[in-house]
Amino acid sequence: MEIADFDRSANIVSLFLSRADALGDAPMLRAKQGGQWTAISWAEAARRVCLMAASLRRLGLRPGERVVIVSENRPEWCIADLAIMAAGCVTVPTYTTNTTRDHIHILENSGARAAIVSTAKLGRA
């Protein structure tokens, strides 16, 4: 394959939404809750992505602005990442093991205008 063989207009959000339309209720993400594995369907994930992207825009975030994610590895991380991109913003991922000093450095140097933080990590600060 050559680079010319690829559709340059496609991006990860449009590819995700196309797959969500095609796969609907099929499982996309899984997480263990209360000792049981539960699934989030493609359609439900797409709904959450679109709701969060709309919320980011309502907060006044503009395309190209940065949003930090501080969260453990979980389905909501993937949804937040896709929502940030759907809003036209740029994801700034961080490690949950960062120190407070590390987080301050990232926030100050990334130019982030917002942060999405899991409740467990927010309580630790």
C-alpha cells in the first residue's frame, strides 16, 4: 500500500462513529464492576462521546485547545479521549502515578484549559 491509498479526510472520531453506526449494540468496551464484567456497546459509547464533546464545547473550549485527562485505565478514559477529539481539542494524557508537582508542571506547560479527572484521583490531590 502507498500513502495515496488512504483517505486523508478520515480521522479517528469519524472512524469511531462509523463503526458505532455499523455495530450498534455490539460490545465495544468492558469493565469489571462489583466482580462482574459489564459491557458498553458501540452505540452507548458513541452517545457518551457526543454528550461529553457537546459539554466541552458548552464550557467554551475551542478547536485546538488542550484538555488534560487524569484517570486510571478504564472505559471512561477512552470515551473522554474520543470526546476531546470530537470537540476539536487536543488530549493531554497524564499518568495517575504522577506527583502533585508533576501534574502542576504538565498543567502549566501544556497550556491546558480544562481537565477531566477521575473521582478517585481527584480525592488524592
